Amino acid sequence: MVQVIVSTVGTSLLRNMKVPHDAIAQVPVGEETGEQMRAMEKVRTELLARMAENGNDMTSWSAEIHSLSRIGVSEGDRLIFLTTETLDGYLCGDVLHEFLKKRWGVDGSVHMVKGLQVQNGKRFADEGIDNLADLVLRILERYPPEAYKVILNPTGGFKAVVPYMTLIGLAFGLPMKYIYEQSTELITLPAAPVSLNVEHLGGLGSLVYDLANTYLAEKDVAEHLGISVYELRNKYKDVLVWQEEGMVSLSGLARVLYRRLVRERGDDIRVSRTVKKLFRKNQSWESVFQSYFEKMRDPAYRTKHLHNQVQNEHVDLDCLKPGNVSERIFYYVEDHTVYICYVDRHDEYERLLKTGNLKLTKASYQNDFD
């Protein structure tokens, strides 16, 4: 069976190969200057040159190569690298992917995890871990464990990621392999799914989406559920965590399981021929809107972002506004299926409605699905 090894990536490759990289160290992706971009290309060139010169004993080059060598990689396996949101972190993942693809005859990909950094601890916990879990979920959709041997390898990168990768492995029944520090011993944690009271997640109702993404005041949560703060703390202690000043959110494990449940039990998504045609015409739109479509499987997300102020005699479809963005999604729900009828930018669909060239009604789109 083909192995799919999901590895977190640090910067030990740069350190161990003794490539100077101070100019790009811990620089957040998206905030780099032109000079730093040029420095990154220079570092990449020197790093690849040193790797080419250093022979076949690669285990000392980086934590990622060391662990992958111990796990055992065969031609045709898939190596997926998850990097920090920093120039040096992403560079290491990209170089590892490029080099090992040629050296070992493997395929794979490299993904930057937004929020995975150490300058802002709150952003790491609130955004980085969630994005890490979402990425692993997307990888499992692409490589289902029934058809591939999926392994989590958190040897490289921030040590703070290890417990969360462990939770993800437990939640999805995936084995984890890990080498600690300078040890040569490969530690294997076998697949051992765990569970919590899923009914408690459902009991949070429409608040569950907010609690999975931010902190809420416990008194507001209790009031919404019609219970006391004391009852909230006792009944939901297996799925909630408390911060100072009475703020509460889903626990790390509950967040991971919530996302798993949405993927497994969420509503189906169907996309109209009209939307598919728009994507062919505007190829950059597809990746943007598809990420929203996946979230729309969750009824709580749809309720949170419902924007039906636009409804009138020409519009009876529900409208989803994903946030403070221009994208709008028009849809209806029937028999646990979300029918995506039309998508556009805010100004453009308003202009079309005013000219009479657009009608956003359920009747207009019911026959527009394959």
C-alpha cells in the first residue's frame, strides 16, 4: 500500500547544512521585502548546492530526512510537508519536497499553515492549530486511509505542534511516528481512536461554529443555552476550555472532532452548471469559493453568515456573506443538500440585479444541476 507521510517542517535543514539565513529567519510570509525575497532565492541556491555536494548519507541533514529515513520511504510514496508561516520555514519545506522528489522517486506537496508561528501565541492557538487540523482533513479526503497508509510525522518543526498532531491522530485513527531530539529510535504511536460526548457538541447548537473559531463569554453561552454558568461548566467540561475572565471555546480535541463530524455528517454540496461555467471563465475564483463551499456543509456556519437583506422580488435564494469580503454565494437547502446556484462579487451582482439581467430564484436554478 502506498504510504502518505504527513511531516511538519522546521528549519534544521538550514542549520545543519550551515547555510547563513539570518536575513529571512522568522520573517512572516506576506510581509517580506523585495530584498528579503532576493535573499531567500540566494539561500535556496546555496542550500541545494550544499545538499548536492554532501553525498548519500542524508540522515544528519535535517530532522525531517532523519525521521523519513527511519520510517522507510519507497518509490511512489507521497511525502506531504506542512510548514510554518515564515520564509525560512516554507523554504525548508519547499527544498525538501523538490530534493526528495528527485532523490527518492516520490511525489507529494508542500503546504504553508497560516498562523503556525511563534511570535503570537494566541494566533498560534486560535488560528494555526485549526488550520493545521483543516489541512490534515483535506489530505485525508485526497488520500483516504482505506486506500493509503497515512502516517503523521511531527518530528520537525515546533514542539508545541506535537500534542496537537497526536490529538489529530487519535481523532482520526492515524498512526504517528516520531524521533525525539538526537535519538535514533523511532517512536510509533499506533492508531487508537478516541471519542468524547458528541451529543455535547450538538447541544451547543448554532454557537458551536463560533466556539470552534473564537472565544465567547461563558455567561453569554449559558444564557443562549438557557442554563446557568454552573451547569455549563459541569455539563460541557469535556468539550469546552476556559480562559481568564470567563471566556470559553471548544477544546483542541473538540475542535478536531467537530471538523471531522462536519465532513462526515455535514450536508452535501452540489454546484450548478452556471457556477462551474463562472469558474472556467474566472479560474482564480474557484479556489476562493471552494473553501467557502466546504464550510457551508455545516448548518451552524450557514446560520452565522446568512445575509438575506438582499432578498426581494428578484431574489428568494439564501445569500451567504463569508465575512468582511466581497464574495457572495446564493443557494438553497433541500433534503440535507446545499444547492449552490450562483456566486459573484458584491458590486457586480447588485449591478446585474438593477439592470434586470439577473434573477436569483430557486425556480430559475432547479434544473441547473447535473
